[in-house]
Amino acid sequence: MAKSPKKVKIGVLGASGYTGSELVRLLLRHPQAEIVLLTADRRAGQEMRTVFPQFSPFELPTLVSIDSVDWKKAALDLAFCALPHATTQKVVSDLLTKAPKTKVCDLSADFRLHDVAAYAKWYGHEHHAPKFQKEAVYGLVEMYRDKIRKARLVANPGCYTSCAQLAVTPLLKAKAIDPDEIVIDSKSGMTGAGRSAKEEMLFSEVSEGFHAYGVGHHRHMAELDQEFSLAAGRDVMVSFTPHLMPANRGILSTIYVRCTKGKSVEDLHAALSKFYVNEPFVHVLPFGQTPQSRHVRGSNMTFIGVAKDRQPGRAIVISTLDNLVKGASGQAVQNMNLMLGFPETTGLEQVAMFP
Amino acid sequence: MAKSPKKVKIGVLGASGYTGSELVRLLLRHPQAEIVLLTADRRAGQEMRTVFPQFSPFELPTLVSIDSVDWKKAALDLAFCALPHATTQKVVSDLLTKAPKTKVCDLSADFRLHDVAAYAKWYGHEHHAPKFQKEAVYGLVEMYRDKIRKARLVANPGCYTSCAQLAVTPLLKAKAIDPDEIVIDSKSGMTGAGRSAKEEMLFSEVSEGFHAYGVGHHRHMAELDQEFSLAAGRDVMVSFTPHLMPANRGILSTIYVRCTKGKSVEDLHAALSKFYVNEPFVHVLPFGQTPQSRHVRGSNMTFIGVAKDRQPGRAIVISTLDNLVKGASGQAVQNMNLMLGFPETTGLEQVAMFP
Amino acid sequence: MAKSPKKVKIGVLGASGYTGSELVRLLLRHPQAEIVLLTADRRAGQEMRTVFPQFSPFELPTLVSIDSVDWKKAALDLAFCALPHATTQKVVSDLLTKAPKTKVCDLSADFRLHDVAAYAKWYGHEHHAPKFQKEAVYGLVEMYRDKIRKARLVANPGCYTSCAQLAVTPLLKAKAIDPDEIVIDSKSGMTGAGRSAKEEMLFSEVSEGFHAYGVGHHRHMAELDQEFSLAAGRDVMVSFTPHLMPANRGILSTIYVRCTKGKSVEDLHAALSKFYVNEPFVHVLPFGQTPQSRHVRGSNMTFIGVAKDRQPGRAIVISTLDNLVKGASGQAVQNMNLMLGFPETTGLEQVAMFP
Amino acid sequence: MAKSPKKVKIGVLGASGYTGSELVRLLLRHPQAEIVLLTADRRAGQEMRTVFPQFSPFELPTLVSIDSVDWKKAALDLAFCALPHATTQKVVSDLLTKAPKTKVCDLSADFRLHDVAAYAKWYGHEHHAPKFQKEAVYGLVEMYRDKIRKARLVANPGCYTSCAQLAVTPLLKAKAIDPDEIVIDSKSGMTGAGRSAKEEMLFSEVSEGFHAYGVGHHRHMAELDQEFSLAAGRDVMVSFTPHLMPANRGILSTIYVRCTKGKSVEDLHAALSKFYVNEPFVHVLPFGQTPQSRHVRGSNMTFIGVAKDRQPGRAIVISTLDNLVKGASGQAVQNMNLMLGFPETTGLEQVAMFP
């Protein structure tokens, strides 16, 4: 990793979590990016190889605390913010005020909602940086590519919601499905729950079993409501249940929909195929085939399949992505590429690793 | 395992598969049962400990081929039939003709459908033993206890369908949910797919990932249609998608329903709680709590939870059981206990093994 | 679980960990035992079903803190002590002083070493209850059955050390192997590391990989030194490396030994077979066969295999047990049965659960 | 994947197995290589995306049978041969006879042994291509880099043996360890066993457990004997036991050695550090630290750690690599790079994927 004057200067805030380490994995192979700053408050002073031994062979900046960073002096081209909820608002506000030329791609949920009232309702408090909430662009590239190119602050979408939106939004836009009868049953790998030491995330609590959580009231729903309502041009409220599966990576969403009058399940498949025909990171399988989460592991790909339900007029749409890549850090690098003017696929060409 | 003249004589046909070995695990601890016959055509002549080393410390009959058995001479009190589809019809027909006093609990799908036309439609051929198809009693104890007590031939229900029925049937009977808007998203451990050597069931194909299969046309749907329609008193056709999870045991079904007019989600919970108040093997969790498949592992228990969806009038019901126990062999022993006049819980008192 | 006046009164101290829950799983099916006390300091006031939902269908005492227990009034017949290191010494000392008729089976390492100097060396401090350290009997039943019958305080052996001793001790006693060339490579399931919320025990840190830990200095070595030296009649110091495998249960030890002059590998097998011929919980496989940890899962069995190394005069001995059963709680119930005069196998007849 | 006239033309023979798919994964990102031929006899006529859905987004040659290939016309620059034992000898012989300018990197064991007698002893028959057996260069780059550069036929080393050699060979060469007291206890992920549909490789047979296999007589030993004897300058025969762990990828070898007189464990660490100081794909951890297999997953790295045993003069060396990358296909691409004159690390810069 020889330093190159031509490379952009990148910081990763919150590098000791899984989305942080995944950003480092991807950026180490990005030909235009140089990691010049890594923060992790509780691990400040340690080397990245101590926190994530897979980086042992690489030279990387020593971890520092966020408070110790002089944003102006750091002069980052772009900062990835992979911090917990709420902390983020303060940090982004501080960073963008002191270093207004630095761009920010935020992986938390803090800037995803446009509506201050919706934010307050779901999170139980006023937003701490309402100015930047307005400025933020929702970073699902396949939907907002042009806005992202011009954005200074991008709110990287959630993993569950990315997976669901990539399958459902084109169908709502095409008015091909009934917005009132959408059921989304989602299954996530354990990395989606982060790296905090909690009893319920121990290997022996999680392996060899399956369960739902946050039934009826998961916060990701606010993001789905916003984006689906925009796509449909009316209020949409779906049924959504997240589950944890005994695997590290992957989200698979099984989505039950009813075709609108005059539309067939084949029309749904055609609409998705057309929508994604030129997209590098979304692949629609042949009609009737459905995807497996393991076949996108480690890659920035989303696979989507459409099959007929046996009930006339109903379809089952299944989409899958790697929650740490297209569902988080890969999506973030895709946003970075647009924000900094690189080809969109740079550094994201990894082929999925199966098995 | 000293032989006791008072014990009933039990045969397990198809002992080299997982439902077969699970029957042996349970029967070895059943105080009234003695295993006197084990068949496994491809492993005939071998000891059970060669096929399943966990039985090394136990004395068990040598495996024999089915054709070599003289049913009359065997004089079994009860035979468990854990054979592949179609083979079963011939074997059961032969056995019951030659040894009409032997009772049979069949774990295949062959005798579950009452309607010969429905059978022919789903399986693509006429039933080979229509006489016994009519005689067979559907063996979901919580629904058909009295009939099972008097039955000679019991069709043990499927694992997916047991899990779904235990949650949905009481709600249909109580007319508490709309029969036209039921979505059942089911996840099964790999033992549900059996012990055949297939590429798609290899460890490296299955671990670290998730997928749906049989989307829109799984054969278990015939069984659901029959039982749900009987419960509702009208035709019911649900949306059902089976998935495979990277775990050995367990089925968890996430069921999306709409309450009928005047019924609340709390009413649904009350209906289930009342239905199962005296059942030893079905446990309804407190309102709002949902179960994990790992907490019933190895036991004959079903756990059911009911939670509110955020959409008014909609509920999410989650049920879970061990596909090899309550979903197959434990259910079969429960049927045996009724058929032979033992207390229903005999030999089924295992506490779930977690972790 | 109807109360019966004839049952012995049992307490489980430290019921919120995995050895605690495993004791409860076994005791619930023990026909002579009644659980009358469950302690868990951090979960005091909660129900066991909250801490371990698999017990939801069972009536069990509410969890209390240890300090709140009046040992005299509790009048336990036997207390299982499944507490962390050091805490144990204080609690056992207090309990046996106040309720001298209560018997104690301690699952910690605190009373396993006979030598106060060895204890101080390995644990870095003087023993806090030296009087009871002397009284304690080492609870590996197959080696000390008679002493255990008369003991008031039994030190239940460690999981790694049980697995290794059952394979090696008879060979040392028979002077069949060279005590100076023993290499023990052990692999344990994650439950062996307990239920504490630590980052390195999270599912995503542990699954899909393998590693050694405590290389060269694991505390279990003190216990091995003591027991192997007693068996050999001279000082023995083995090479021992523990590893963690991505599975819940099971220890498998691959043991490399050299036969003493005049002894063949077949002699080693014969020595083990003879030693265990009447033991209900140790099964020696036919010569050349080696065991798999999954085939003893959930049972109190140990499987041992002996195979020739290709180097003349060297053998590979492999032993396996379930770390939570024969390696901890099953062994403890086996000790309880002896201490209270029940048949040794009572409540321990579970057949291994595979798959 | 636009075709480029400057790229070398590569064939993968046996593309439907895991080493085949891993070659495709790596080659798709190799800037100088173009895959022009994929063979898979049983899947001939199918698309690669049917056999391995992770390749769905990529254009790749349709699978053909080996017999249908005209080697001369194919004019491959290099063929990777990932075929089963014995088949390989015939195919390589045929290929090199008809297309003598094509280079071959063979991933099977067929050309690894130099000695025709050793081959016949371990495999039970004469070698079918003795001429090429002599020509073949053993492809462990770190040991034979110069020979590999000039080779036409390279025998890619085995996964277990690569892992063991990288740790042990430098120590034997430095005469730092006693060649008569080496114990190698190896643990492999399931992909090492290939993709054949065998009962013992099913998910439910493999998950949640651990076992040794081929105890005392695994064929990989022939390769270890050859290379260790060459390194030591005398006959070396180690104790070696392979195990299967419930994980997809990774080999971890725990190696027990005795230092030669005058050498300390620190000297061993120093010898390894010096040997690998400039190697891009071998990383020696700081003294006393030991590696985890998950931290090299998906990368071409080997991590090696050295720790003191508590027995004076004894050390524990642990090495780990990804069996499909450095243990097979990554090693093969590294060989290809040397054979075709590319920089050695081209296409192998993937950072390990953890978690």
C-alpha cells in the first residue's frame, strides 16, 4: 500500500465494527482510495490488526478516538461514518461544519428519514442536526443515482430496506402490485446485528436455530414507509418481519404480493428485468427461479427472482444481498464512487465467494 | 434393554433415515415398547450402530430388508413406516393384509389425503391402496385424538403442516381470521430434507446461507388445503413458502393473518390459549412474545406466539417445533401411545436440549 | 412435576449458565430428585423460563440470589454449585458450615487440586477454604467410585480433563504408554466457554473457523498433571492444546502416545476395553475405529477409539464426550446418584441426539 | 469481461467442483487471464451459472466434456487440471502430447510424488504417465519458485501438506527441530472433501460435531514424507491426523515439535520470520500469538504462529490457510503467474473476508 498523491483521502469513523472492517476490506483494493484515518473510541491507540487480525499483513493507520481528530487538518475527501445511532448526528454535524469540503457517507439510520416528524416519532426525540437531515440524500444508487452524484452528505440505506426496496420499488412505480397487500418476510445473517457483546448474540445462543425479533415494530419500517410511499405516490404500510438466521452474512426477503388488475406475474418479472437491465449490481433471475443468499456472499450483487404463487394473481418475489456489502459497505463505496466521480463499479468487482 | 414379555412389539420400517433413527432414540426410552424389527433395504445385514454410531452402546435387532419380513410371524403390535413415497402404499397394503391385527403409523405422505382425486392431482397417479387410504386417520393428535385411539392405520402429518396447523386451525375453527389472507412463511432445518446423498444437501452447499424451494407448488400444500378447509368449513388456499435454514432441526413458521371483523389480536391469542390449555405438547407464550426454534429442540413441544402487526387488524402468529420430534417421530410415538392405550406422554417427556 | 415427599431436595447454585441449565434439564427427568432452589445473582427475581425459554412449560422455583438463601432452613439434600472460580470457595465454605448435612457437588475448578501449593501456583493466590479443599473428593466416577459414595463434597472434574483422563489414565495405570511422550490435542464446542457476553464468543466471531487458545498455559493442565501423575506413580507433564470449534457441544481429544516396550497398539485397546467393560458411560469402539463428537451429543456417554499410527510403536487414541453432560452436568448427576445412594445411571439414560 | 487479444488463454478442466469454481472466481478478476475453456463431463452442455449460480452475472464459456476438446486447436496458454485422481494422468499426458506448448498446473495428487516406487506403494498401481511424473515440478512456490518459473507441468501441492510444510519445512532446513518427534494435528473445512454427493458429507451429518478420519494412513502422508525428507536431508516420518470441522473453508494445523539442542522456541520463531520476511503470502505472527483460520478466509494468505509449550524445549507451531485458495486454487494461480511471467501476486490481492 504505497502512498500515492493522486489517491483520494478517506476516513472510516467507527472502524472496529463489522461495517467498518468491511469498508477497510473493500477500500484496501480500491485503486483510487487511500485510508488515512481510522477511528474507534474504545480501541483508540490500538492497531487495526489487533481488532481485526485479518488485516495483519497490511499497513493501516492506528486507531484514534473521534474527539482527537481535527477535521479541517485531516482534509478528508470523504468520511464513511459507521457509528451508532445518535452519536452520528453530533459527529456529522461537527465534521461538516469544520470541514465543509469533506463529503460524508453515513451508514447509520440517522439521516435516512426526510421528515423531521417521522424521525421524532420513530426515535422518540427531535433530530439533533435538522439542517443536515434536510441536506442528506438517500443513498440507494439504483433509485437516486443523479442526486447522489451531487450530494455532500449521503444517507446509506439499511440492509433490510435495501433488499426489500430493490425488489418492490420498481413494482410500485410500475403500479403492478397492490400497495395494500405486501408482506415482507426477511431473514438476516448475524453480522447484521453488529459486534456488540450481548448474550443473545453468542454462538451457542444463535447456532442451530431460528427466530423472529422486533415483531410488529422494527425501526426499519420507517424507512420502508418513506420510500414505498414515494414510489407508489400514496401512503404504503407493509407487513414486515425480520428474523435472524445462523449464518454470518446475507439477507433474503420473501415478498408476497398481489398483482394489480390486468397485470400478470410475468409482467412483474418483465418490469423488474427492464428496470435493472443496465444495472451492474442487480441481477434478475430467469422467470420462476429464486435466489440463495450464499450465491451473493462477499459481493455487491443483489439477486432477485419472481415466481407464481398458486393463487391466481399472486406472486412471490425473493431478493437477496450480502448485508455487509450491498446492504452496507459495498453500497457505501458505490455511493463514494459517484460522489467523487469514479466509475461506479470501481473496487466493487469482487465475485461472490461460494462456498 | 432386557427383554420383557409385557412390552409391546414394535417394528421400524426404514430405520436408516433420520425419522427412523429418531423413532429408535425415543423408543429406546419408552418403558412399554420393545423394538423387535428394524428394516433398511440398502443396509440389510448391517447393525444399527454401523448406520448410526450413536446407538453403539445399545443392543438392537440387525437391519433386514422389508421383503424378508413375514408380517404374520412378526406379529408386531405396531409398525412405524418411515419409507419413501409410493413404496409405502405397497408395504402398508401388504402388511395390513397379511397381519390385520398389526397397527400402523405411517410417517410418509401417502395416506394423509382423504380424497382420491386430490391425491391423483398432486402426485400424478392413482393411489395404489385406495382401500387403506379411506381407512387411514389423519394423525394430528390435538385435532383428532378420539379417532386416533380407535384407528388401525394412522397417517402421521407432515412437519411443515403440523407446525402451521397447530397455529392456524384453532383460529379458523373460531372464525377469528380471514381464510383468504393467510401467508405462511416456513423455515426448516436440514433434517427435514432427509438423508439422501444429494449435492444440494452437502454441508458446503447449505451452511452460511438461506433459500426458498418449491416456491408456489410444494406438495405439502395439499395437506394444508384439506385440513384448513375442514377447519374453516369452506375452501381455503393459503400462500405457503418453505425455506431451508443452515441448522439440523426445527421448523419455524411466520404466519401473517387478518382478524375477522370484531376480533382483536388479543382474541386470537385467547383462542389459542384456550384451545391448548390442557395439551401437554403445545405451549402458547404470553401475548406479544414469539418463540425460537432452538428452545424446542429434541422435545415433542410446539411453542406458539401471537403478536400485533402494526397494521390495524392484522396479526403475526409464529409457531415452532422440532421437525424430527413433534413434526415426525415424536408425533408418531404420541399416536402409538393412543393407538395402544398408553398414557399419551409416555416416552415423550424429554426436555428440550438448548444449547 | 407434582411434589413428592420421598424425593430428595436439590439446589442448583448458578442456574443461569449452561451447566446450570443442563443440570435442570437432567434433574427434571430424574425420578428421585426435586429442584427446590435455583440461584442466579444477576437474574434474581426472574423465572427460569425468562432466562432459558426451553423451560417455559415447566414449573420451577423462581431464581434467587445466593445471599438470600438460609442454608440451614433450605435443608437441601444436595447442592450443585455451578458458580465462577473463587466465588465458589466462599459459598461452599459458608454452606457446609451452616448446613453440614447438605452434600455438595461442585462443578468449578476450585476443589479439584489436592495440593495447596499447586493451587496457589496455578491460580495466583492461597485457597480460601483449605479445610474443604482437603475434604473434597475428585469426582471422576470411573476412577474414584468408592470414595465418591462416602463423600460430602465432590469436585466435579473439568470437561477437557475428563475427556483426556478417560482415555489416558487406564493406559498409564497399565504402564502401557510412555508418560514422557503424550500429546493431547483437544477440540471443544462453544458451550465450554460459558454464557458470558464476550466479543470473541459472538456467533460471527466463532462460526466458519477454528482456533487454539491458551496455548502452552491452560489452567486445566494442573488437573491433568495431578491425575496423570497419580496414575503413573511419577510426575507426568503432557503437551495439551485446547481449541474452539464452531459447534455448541462436544469435546474430541486426539491423543498421540508411544507404547512402552513390549506393548502393542492392540494391547492399548485391550487395556481400555477391559477397564471399561462394565462401565455404563464409557464405550470403547472396535480396534481401529475412531469416534465422532456428534454421536454422544446430549448423552452421558464417552466414546473412545484406538488406532495405529504408521510409526511403529505409536498409537492415536481419540476420545469424545458432550462437555455439558459427561464433561459437566451429567457427570455431576452421576456423582449425586452415588452420594445419595441411587442407582448410578438414574436420570442419565438419554440416548445421544444425532443429528 | 470484454475479450482482449493480449490476455492469456486459460482452460479449467473440472470446473464443476470447488477448486474449479474457486479458480473461476480468481481468474475472473485476473487482469491478464481470459477463461476460454471450461470442462465438466457430467455437466457438459450446461452453463456455469447453472452449476454455480454465483456466476450468473458473468459471461463464461459453456461447459464441455474433456473428450470433446481439441487440445491443439484450443491452443491454451495454460490449463488448470482439477480432475479426480487417475483420470488426471491420462488427460495431462494426452494434452501435453497433442499441445506441447500448453502449460499445465495440476491440482490433483497425481504428479506430486517424484518417486515412481513411492507412487505405486501409496496408490496401489504403476503411474500411467511416468514420463510426465519426472518432468513435473512440485508447486509450493515458497520452496521451489525458480524451478516453477521454468516448468511446463507443475504439481500443485495438497491443502493439508501446504499448510504443514509452510510451518515445518523452514525449521527442518534450519535443523532447529528434531525430525523424529513431529506431531501434526490438522483440521480442515468441509470443502476440502470436495463436492461429491456422499451421505457422510451431508449438512446434518457434519454440522455440530467433529471427527478425525484416515487415522494412521492418509495419502497426504506420502507428500509430507517426500518434502520433509528433502528438507531434513534424511528420512522423516511424522504423526499426522486429519480432522473435519463444521465449516466451509480453512485448514488449521497444530504442530508439536521439540527444539534441537541449543535452539530455543524463540529461535524457531526467528527462523520462520526470516524465511518469510519477503514473502507476500506468508505472515508470521508476533511470538506467542497463534492464528485463527477465519482470518485468512478467501485470501491467499498463510498465517503462522509459534508459542512455547510448558515443557522445556518444546514448541507449538500453528499454521492456517484457506484450503481452496492458498491450499489449492490461489496457489495454482500463483504458480500460473510464475509460469507465464506475470507478477506473482497478480489477481491474488483479495483481503480475507471476516466475518
